[in-house]
Amino acid sequence: MATSTVRVKVPVSVDASRCIASKGCTVCVDVCPLDVLVIDKVKGVALMQYDECWYCTPCEVDCPTDAVSVEIPYLIK
């Protein structure tokens, strides 16, 4: 039986090659009003723990390395 992987699109994505959470940065986590972002202790990068994003963008704006990207749905723009 073949297994398939389903990728779920979340509004906040983090470029792991730019994220410096492994060096102690927690800016995106700290500025998120809903606490939806966490630091993955194993990978040392930020990620969304659940999709409750308000698209408010402080995580994207305040990220010192531009690693965080918020994709705002077309209907909200």
C-alpha cells in the first residue's frame, strides 16, 4: 500500500535557512498576539503550532533576518 503525504498550507512560513532561533532569537514568538508560533527545539527554527493566525504580520515585520513570511488570503487583502 502506497502512502501519500498531504501538505497543509499554513499562513505563516519560516525559511529555515534564514531563521536564527537556534542562536536564541525568539522575536516572532514574542510578538505574536495569539501565541501560535513556537521554536522547534530539535530543528532550531520557528514554526506554527496551530493555524489561528490573524494575519497581523508583526512576526514578519519584526523578524531580523526576514525568515518569516505571512501569506494573507486574497479575500482579506
